[in-house]
Amino acid sequence: MTYVEGDSVRQAALDGPHASLRATVAHLGHGALRPHPGSVEVPPSSLAVRATKAADKGHGLVLRVYNVADHDVSAEVRLYGPLSKATVANLNEQEQEEPVINPRGKVSLPVRGNEIVTLRFQL
């Protein structure tokens, strides 16, 4: 299956959980890398992305992050590309609450120390 550049995350979400995405390694280079549609920014550095996948039900993308620090942090997750809705979900992907999406498209939410948070994005 081939995805059009810049639309791979949206297309994978529409194809369902059996869609295959290919990861590649990029070597360190000079200069700044512009965000590519479909890429995700997850600051601060204590948050580790544990999983990205198509939602089990409906159309969407699921992102799981883990706070490796022992203290609470404030996350500002950003999915580059079209985003209609973001929700915090449990591990079964059932919606729990809607976090704040600021005008720049960043999802702001608190993450406790050593906590795993599941976000579901509607594309």
C-alpha cells in the first residue's frame, strides 16, 4: 500500500488497524527540519512516545505517551496536519475527557510522573 506524501497518517487512519506504515531512520544533518504533515511533536523531553496506531473503532489516530520522570509535567502535544478533535482516552480507547487545544493546534494536558496517557486524534 502506498500513501501520498504528506497524507500518510490520515490515510493510515482511514485504512484501519491493519494498515502498514513504514518507519525510516534519518541521520543527523545541519539546519532545521520543517515539520512534515503527519509528524508529531511531544514536549517536554521526559515524555516518550510508546505507540502510534490507527484507532480500533472509527477514523482516527491513537498516540500513547509515557512520562519517564518521577514528577508531573505539562505536555503540549502537536500533530501537524488537519485535526478536528483530540480526546484523552483509556487504554481501551474509550474517550475520557477533552483536553485544551490552543490556537496553535497544541493539545495541552498535565501528565503525572510515570503515567501513560492515551490521546485519540480525529483527523
